[in-house]
Amino acid sequence: MTAQVFVLMVLVGSCVVAAQKTSSNVTLGTSLSPRSSSPWLSPSGLYAMGFFAEGSPGFYKVGIFLAGIPERTIVWTANRDDPPVTDNFTLVFTAEGQLFLQSPQGDQTSIAAGLQLVQYASMLDSGNFAIFDVNGNIIWQSFSYPTDCLIQTQPLLTGNQLFSSMAVDNHATGIFRLKMQHDGNLIQYPINTPDTAPYSYYTSWTDGKGDNVSLRFDIDGHLYLMNSFGSNIRNITPGGLPTKGMTYMFRLDPDGLMRLYSHNLTQNTNWSVVWNSTSDKCDPKGLCGLNGYCVLVNNDAECRCIPGFDFVMPGNWSAGCARNTSDSTCASIGAESGYSMQAVDNSTWEDDSYSTMVTVDKQSCSSACLGDCNCEAALFSQGQCRKQRLPLRYGRRQVTDPTSALIKVGPADMIVPGRNFPQGNRKEVRKDVLIVGASLAGIGFIVMVISLFVIYRGTVWTYRKICDKIDIELGDDVAPRSFSYAQLEIITDNFKEQIGRGRNVNWELPKKEAVLQDWVTECCLNGNVQEITKLDEKADRQQFGNAIRTGLWCIMDEATLRPTMKKVLWMLEGNTEVPMPPLHSLLSDADSSTSSSVTAQPDSRDI
């Protein structure tokens, strides 16, 4: 009898242990954190819901991942575009059945909210995290909100989309999408585009098959489109793969291609690609960003920039390319200004032309664009010249395409300092940056010396004038000195001499109280620029005049009239003409009546 009781107790205990191992329910009021809690596991231990590391060390996101294999694989991310959080955040499944992420300060970010009559949640062996009501029905599930991939038995329903991740280790929304459309078509697009044919780069060609078509994923790796009657209308993958000890994942990868992956759970191996949507890695539109185009090199995609452009972020193709020369303007375009047209032959692009003309050859198309200040590029093909404005999009090299992209490029001496360049040119970039930095430092030092000299000489002159009038010896320094009221009357001729702006006075030197800006402006208006520094006859008046006009442009009251730093460099270096600014706008309101009598500006050649 005792032995029977003992055996019975052992059997009951074994059943309890087994029940605990297979149970994966998450009870109301449960929470977990990256610091102290294990994730919520599925019964088999293959899938888990919880925190995973993302970004810098010590930062995390919430999602579903495969915990039963060595290779970390994320299959779903909650609030994927939110920044990663620190390890003092908490994932909370409240007593009311709401699921949210809570900060140390108590702020909440919802993952699943507005649910009624919640009983429990569960991490299922299918990889689906589900929340159940009191009747055992699913009222929320991760399968209904896919991110970048599907796992076995997970469907992509009508109207839903997959969005690629930014990178394998960055699960924020990337630049490609796969949509199960209401017309029955499964189509790939770049993000932020209309659901129309010109923007697609993959289609299932099943349009017109009804509003209830969905993408299905069987356990043998079979992906197919099923209509509302349960019929298979199109195979995406052949299926028929082994199921024992195997798991499969379908993902829209960061490079824009769809791939089916397999993993052998009985062996310590990595994921293997068993199917992909295309072997042409340049197919995804937008892979190379704006003003970039894709070239196949040994069957791998390689991004390049159009002539006159360099990568914005070397290593991140999707960031695109930006000019490495000055921005062109209508006033400076033309062959005589140094601009030229350079070609990218056998390439395809999005055609967003504002003007189309018939031309005999590529040279005629180049000339037409070069002479049009609105034209920044042109697409020439079979006698048609289609003028474009930048940026160009969706470029790729296509040997069979006769189209040539003709790009307007600025002169080499107008290269923009500080522009990022491809990784292969790092040494040249550093040399250029060093030269530009040294030039800027030299210009700054010269300006500082001139300013200090002008201020010093003006101060010394003022003290000498004071000493001449009241017969006081001038010291070696120019430190401030105190004067009586009677002495100030003598200095200012009983306060009758104008003080402040230097109007109608001898232009030998500015008054002590004169505002330097207004004084220089008046000098320019009256043609007395040589009085600013008492130029020597051997000095370069044109170069000095450029510097004065550049400085006046930089202090314009209207911010939109001020030149950018790169234009300041060109102006100071003499690479571009420096026109006379509207000087009257630089004078104070109090002086407007005085300066209004000046109606003509001096010839810029005299400055």
C-alpha cells in the first residue's frame, strides 16, 4: 500500500512538472525587465517575448525572438521606430490586461491597449504572442501586426504590409515595403510612394483576383496566395521542404529583396537562404538613395554617385549623394562659366521631366540643358531629350537600356569644403580639409589683426586730439582717463561738434564714438574706402575691396541676404565677383535722413 502511494505521488508530481514546462501563460499583473527577469518563453522554449539588445551596449527594445537557437533572430518588434530604452524600463502586463512599456518615471508606451475582459496572455510555440479573453478567444496578437518578416503559419492579410528594417542590427523601419493589395496583387515598393505600377519592382501579377486575397505560409516553407474561397491562386515559393527539426522564416531584408530562410534546430548552424525573390540585387528601387545609381559587380549590388556628387554618409547607400561643387544658379550657368555636362550611359531613372524636346544627338541634348538654368540633368534616349531637376531617383546601370543621364557639373575650383567623400578617398579628403582649415584660420587671423589695428589707431588719435585741445600729455598707453565737465566742453567745442556717426566731418579718422559698421558704410558710399586702413599705394585695392564688400554682405540686417560660409570663402579668394550690397539698409534709422542725400554708389572697381 505504501509503495502504491509512493508511486502515485511520483506520477502526480511528474504530471505537475510537465504541466509547468508546457504552460506559457502570462498572468495579469506580471512584469519583466532587462535586469532581473527572463523573457516570456513559448512551451518549447523556441520563441520568447521580452527585451533584446539593440544599438549601443545597455540599450534594449521589446519584441519576439528565437531563444532556442544560438543566432539571435528578431521576428517582431514592438513600436519599432521608438528609440531603444535603458535597462531600468519595465514591460508590464497590468491587472486590467493592458500591455505597455513603463519608464522609471512612470511614463507608459502602449503595446496593446483598449482590451476588455482580459484573462491572460501567452507566448505560443508558433511564435505568436497572444492575449486571451475570459472565453479563451484571442483578442490581440502579434501576428496581426507584422514588421519585417513572417514565420510559419503567420499570414499577411489583405491591406497589410511588411516593412524592411534599416539594417540587420537596427529594426527601425527601412526603405522598402511589401503590400498585400486589395486588388489581389502582392507588390513591392520603396516607402513613401503611391501604390502604382511605376514605383513597383516586384509583382505577383494576380490583380483582379478579389478583395480578400492573402499571403499564406505553411510549415514546409510553402508561400502562396489564397483567395476568399480558400483556393491557391499563385505559388510564391515551391514548398515541400523538410519539416522535422526545421524552422522557416520569410523576411523582407534591408536590401529590398524577399528571402526564405531555413534553420536546422538539431544542428548548431546559421540560417540558410533557400529562396529569394530575384537574383538581381539592383532591382529594389531606391537602394542607392537620391542621386545615386546601382551597378552589379560580380552579382553584388554596388552604389555609385552621379558626376559631381559624393556620398552623404559613406557606407550608408540609402542616404544618397549630394553635390561636391557649388549650387548652380541661373546667373552662373553656361559653358563660359565653367559648367559642363557629364554622362552616365546605359542607365535607367525615374522620369520626372519638366520639358521634353526632340534632338538629333546626345551633344545637342547636353547643349540644351547647359543653356537652361532650370535644367540640372537630362535623360537622352532615341532622339528624345527629357530635362530634369534634381534629385534623380531610382537609378541603376542597365546594359540593355540606351538611355544616357546627362548631369550638369560645376567647375572643379568650386568644390565645397567639408563634403563627405567615399571611403577610398579618405587621405585626399583629410588633406583638403587641412588646407581649407588652414586658409580659414589665416583669414580669421588677418581680419582680427586689421580690426585691432583700426581700433587701436582710432583710440590713439582720439586721445591725441583731446591732449592737443586741453594741453595734457599723452601717456604711453591708451587706458581710459577721467576729465572734468569744463574739459569736455573744450574738447567738443561746447558740445556743438557732431558725435556718433561721423556725418559731415573730416574723414581723416573716425570719431571715438563712431559705430564701426556705419563708418565703413559711409566710406563706401562716399568713395573713401582708402581711409579705413590708409592703404599704401602698393596695396592690392581690388582684393581689399572684395574683403570690405564681403564683410558688408555678412552683416546685412536681412538674414536671407547674408552669404553662406562657402560663398564667403569664394568671395574672399576672388573666385566669384563680389557686388556692392545695398548700403542704405546697413545704416541705422537715425542716420537715414543724413544718408539719403547720397544717391550714387562708387564704382566697384574703385573699392
